[in-house]
Amino acid sequence: MAFRSTRLFHLLLATFAVGLLVAPAAAQTNNNGDNNIEQSGVYVDAQGVLRMQRAADPTGMLMRQRLQAAKANLSPELTKPTELRKISLNRLEAALAKATADNNTIPEEMRNLAGLTGLKYVFFYPESGDIVIAGPAEGFVSDLTGRAVGTTTGKAVLSLDDLIVALRAYAPGTNGVNFVGVSIDPTEEGLRNYKAYIASVGTNLAKINLRTLVPGMQQALGKQDVTVTGISPKTNFAKTLVEADYRMKLIGIGLERPPVRIPSYTEKSRGGSNALQRWFFTPDYECVKLSEDGLAMELVGQGVKLVGEAELVTRDGGRVQTGGQDAASKMFTMAFTKRYPELAKRSPVYAQMKNQIDMLIAAAYIQEYDLYGQAQWNLGVFNDENAYPVEVNNAPTQVETAVNAVWKGNRLVTPIGGGVSIKPKYALLPERMLEDKDGALEKERTADKVPQLKDGQWWWD
């Protein structure tokens, strides 16, 4: 049956993303045990290869047991949900310095920033010198993949290690990084081998066997390279960015079913283009509201967008941007962006990535407005890898190729790569700043000044 004469067209979709070929993942709920079938995460092996990690909990019993234990072990003040919990960064650093100096175990409430599930405000109080972050909070528990999530909503909890990575990126006395990002890319050799393999398969549909085609495509492409920019690749921060990018692409090619309805690229594509589609996570840079005196900042909006672009692969394995994005790719990125807040509630890695973006913007603000100088604070142990190490993971350097193949169109379409692209300073440009109408943000800062705190206390409601 000749390619041009058949009415059974084919569309082969190969993502130069990450991971192994897997069956569509079961839906993931809010981690409180209700209908929770599977929880997903990643780990990096000793060779630096990122791999999927899935934990099954068919009845939800394991998470219910963890929730019961967490609620029994946490103080009532920590487990009570609140719309606004405040943390003094200076006092937190002093408490961490004392714990490390005394060789004490770092308390879980410190590692998990008193259960903060979002970063909404940064306040500076000149009278006390406190730099304060604030946001919603609740009790916390580790899910079956080891990720800390809220006991009430299941949202990802802010991590002390991630906060420290963000602050180090914009440490006092430095210019701060211009870009934090992740890119997962095929090698030129892999692309050459892939094109040669596809050519060798031929166009006779009757002779194409998907059972051998998909492994052949994977083998031809080989592993892809992971590049982390702006932060140490050995941090949990970096691993989370890679995971979010990885799993987004699996959703895009129909290899992971998200817990909210997001039509995949494979569903929408008609095979009308042979360009390579790339998808990137970026912040919504119009997300910062600043008080007139510069002592208060508020982060608004959902914070994260998925955008796309197209590329062509040259004969030698190079890539050339075409500047376009086909209709299916555009529908996928728009749907992903629209459903991102709901997805983040159900799949913690996306909430975790948003939290990390918010922390980077907050850290850039603290540096840009010289809150360090005004507070006479140099980050202390937060900026000392020897005193408190955060570069403790295997660095992800490679990922396996994931491939999906379905019969649908009449062209070979190969979405590739993309990544995460974060330029925190962009959010602080004057033309992007949102107006603080009627001084509402300044009123919020002054409404509740730093109270009289006990020795060693660093958070309050």
C-alpha cells in the first residue's frame, strides 16, 4: 500500500524531552488520600540520568496514615490553615545558624518554612530591620515521593533549601544572575541518527511496525543533554525545574494523563507541519506590585505561562528557528497556561515550580531595593555552602528519549525540547510594575508590624 495512495495517513510523534516510554499515568488527586491512585516524581541516578519515580496508593491508605501522623506530630499552631503567615528571613537565618553551630537536627518546620504554600508578599520593616515574606500556610506532610505538601489542600510547600538557592542567586554584593533556566536538548549526533533512521524506515505503511519503530526511534536519538543555568544543578531547585519540564512534555505527547483536562498536542495535531515544536515555561512578568516607598512587594496572578515556538532540523543535526507555532502547538500551550492554576493544585510539581519562580523574583526585589543594606544583613549561613549545604543531589545531566507514535496525519511531526526560562529582573522593570492603587500594599505592610517574638521565634500568623 503506497504512502501517497492510502487514506490511512500516519503521524509519528517523537519528543526529545525526557524519560522512558510509559503508559499514560493515572490521575493524581490532592494527596489527601481520596481516590489517590498514583503519585509521581523523579530521581537522578548516580550516572546523572533523570528517571521517573511513581508510588502507587490504590486505596489512599498510605497517605491517610501519613496525614494522621503529621497532624499528631505538628504543633496545633502549624496545622491550622491561615491566609497569611509571616516569616522573618533574618530571624530564620539566625535560628538556622544556631542549629548548625550546635550540630542540631534542622526542624521540619524550618525545612518546610512553617508550611507556607505560596509567597504573596515581601515586607521590610526599617524599625526592626526584618525582611519578611508572607503567604498562605497550613500543616504539611511528605507524600509518597518525598515531596512536602499541605495537609489541607495538598499544595506543594515552600522549601528552605529552595529559598536559599533563590537568595544566593541575588546575594548582597553581587550583580545577581540574569537568567535561571533548564534546557533539555537532543544532541546533533542523535538528530542525525534519527533522520537517517526515519529515512531507512521508508514510506510503505504496510511494512511499518510500531513495535519496532518506537524503540528504533529511541535508540537513534539516544540520551539527551540537560543544561541548568543560573543555579547549581545539584540542588533540589534544579531537579524540580527539570521535572516540571519533563512531565509537561509527556503530557504534550500523550504519555502522561494530567489530573485536569488539557488536550495534548497529539490530540490536536493534524500533521500539517513538519517543523519541530518547542515548549517553554516562563513567568508572567507583569506580576509585581510595589508600594510607593519600595518597602513592600506583592506577587499577583498565576505567575506561569507555557509558550511555544517551532524549529527545523538541518541535515547535520542543527536546529533553526522558524519563528512560528502551528495551531495544535498553540492550542496545547494556551490550554496548559489556562489550566495551570488548577493543575498546580492537583499535581504538586507545578505548584513547586511556581513557588520557586516567586522566590527568585522576591530575591531579585530584595537585592534591587537594597533591603540587605538597610537591614545590615549579609545572608549569614544562607550564603555559606559549608555551613548549610543545598548542593546535595546528583546533578541531572542526561535524560532518556520519550517517544509516542499514533496513526493520524500525513506528515512526520517531531516536537522537541524547550525548557524553563526565568528572568526575574524582568518583573522589576518599571514598565512592567503594577500600580499600588490607594496605597493598599503599604497599608497591608503597616497593618501588622513585627510583634514581640520569643527568643528563636521566626514565624507568626
